[in-house]
Amino acid sequence: MRSATTCKTCRRLGVSVCGREKCAIKRKPYPPGVHGRSFRRGVSEFGSQLREKQKVKFSYGLRERQFRNYVEAATSQKNMAAGDALLELLELRLDNVVYRLGLAPTRGAARQMVGHGHIIVNGKRVTIPSLRLKVGDELEVRQNSKTGGLFSDLGIKIKKITTPAWLTLDKENFKAKVSSRPEVMELGKNYNITSIIEYYSR
């Protein structure tokens, strides 16, 4: 039921935010509801900004207060454009890094994986999905977790994964490193980040 609800959100926003390979938007690329396929409505500037915000917020699985805090932190940075800073903060979350590495099929699954203590960061077991990583940090799947059902076929799946250039992955030992800062310019192509910053500056 939760999966179906999430995919309705994807269809309403016009983009997959659930991270699932079999997202319903691929089969039904139009809004849910009786008139979804044919209904078209003009969108105001505010509506457009709201939609962009929802796309990013749902993609990273954040609550409104969490997302607002990230926006405020991004706009307070002096050495980066607010939009770039926002994307970097989101990408460096531990749950997102686990997802980007291919250790979990979705960010939601990655969040559970971290919460259940399956991930080690710099030699210590971590259970905080929102932990902000930095360049040089190392992470791995906990030794006792490698033989569990959650990771039983990961060795096969992970060989097909292409990780972002800013992450280094040892596919044999399920170990990884944040080797550089995220490539936010590439990520920014998927969202209108400027609209999001403007939305919160109202």
C-alpha cells in the first residue's frame, strides 16, 4: 500500500521520486485520478516552485522541517551558491550515500539499513541516516550483516552498479570511500533548485 501511495506521488509530480525500478510512472506517465490522462491545468509560479520543492523533498525522503533546515543551512553558506550547497548537503547524507553506492535499492531501504546498524563509518557502527559525511570518510557493511538475508544476493547485484565519480567502491568487500565532493552541477539538471530557494525566501 505504501508503495502504491508513493508512486501516486511520483505520477502527480511527473517524475519518479521513489527510486524503484518498477515505478508506476513508467507505465502511467500522467497524474492519478479519473481525468489524469487528459486533465491539464495551468501552473502558477508559486505552484511551480512548490512542485520543485516536493520533487526534491520526496526524492530524498525528508519531512518538511528537515528539508527547511537544509535550505536554511545552504543559504547561510558564504562560499557556495545556495542551490549547490543544498544539493551537496543532501547528497552527503549517509542514507543517500548508501543508496548511491548501490547497497540499497531505494533511499528508504538505505535509511532502514542504516537505522538497523548494518553500516560502519570510519570503524564505528552508525544508526543515524542523516549523518553528514565528508571527503575521506570510509564506510562498509558490518561484518555480521554480510551473511544475512538483506545482503545475500548483493554480491551479484553490486557488480552491475555504476557509482558516482565522487564515491569509490570496493565491490568485493562492500567497502567504500567518499573520495571527493558530490558533482552538484550534474545533479542540478534534474531539478530547478533556484525555484526551491525562492520558495523558501518568500
